[in-house]
Amino acid sequence: MGLSRLEFLPPGAAQTFKGWRLALCLAGGLMLLPAAVYWLVQAQETRRLEAQLAQLQPARSVRAPLSASQQRERDIELKQVAAAVRQLNLPVTRLVRTVQAPRDVRVALLGLDLNAQQGQDGASVLKIAAEAETPQDMLNYLAFLNQQPMFSSVYLLKHEINSNAHANAPEHPYRFQLEAQWRQ
């Protein structure tokens, strides 16, 4: 036995539907033709508008390289701007709280100079002017500041006995200046 063929339509029906199938396929193609033409027109219009948009966009200007003197001037300006920004970003409140002496160390702060000058290793420099009743209080304050994690180092710049103090004070106070390097 050979291969059998299974047909669901009666033997004469296949001939009558062949013409209808072709007619339905052609009718469907004719109905899709306007949509295909519309799609092609829209694609062409999109390409035209994209080309027009590309022409209207400003051309990117290519900057000419700066001369050596202009580059130096620009570098100086950038350093000045960076210094001004550093000055504005100083943690003044935190610094003031850090330099306040504990109650057991009798030291009066006379002045702070937050000039944000750069010291060694890129650290900022804070100058402190203070007054103590005794040399021991001065040294205790110096040791206190050296223990603060905010400061990388604290140095005693100079000290002197204040001879202009009140005559009835048992000892003349010690005025001193410190320099503290701190990292921002």
C-alpha cells in the first residue's frame, strides 16, 4: 500500500474554491495597498524632517588650543577659584569647638586666623592666639590640641609674658601663638 491522502473536502469542492481563494487574497492585498503607501510616505517624511533637524542644530565649535601664556593665566585663575571655594567650605563651627579648651585647662582664646593657607602635605593651617595663667596651662593646652584627631600637628610659635596685665594679678599671664595643621 502506498501513502494515503486525507482530504476533508468532497472531491469536486476543491476546484470551486480555488478561484475564490485567489480572489480573496487579491482583495486583501488591494485593501493593504493604501496602508503600505501611507507607511512609505510617512517614512520618507520622517527622513526628510530628520535631515532638516540635523541642519538646524548648531555646529559644535572646536576650541583652539590655548597658548602657553593663556594656559598659565587659566591655571592661576583656577587656583584662585579653588582657594575661594576652600575658604567658603571651611568647617568653622567644628574648628571652634575643637580648639575650645577643656574646663581644667585655664586658657582664653584671643584669636583664630582661618586663612586656609596650605601647609605641608596639603594640610590647611590654623593660627591660634591664646592666653594662659601659667606656663603649665599653656603646655596642657598644646598637648590637648595635639590629641585632637582633626589636627595633624600643632606647634608653639611663640610665647611671652604679658607685662601689661593688672598690677594686682599674682602672676602675669602668658600670651602665646600656636599653629595647627588640619585636614579638611
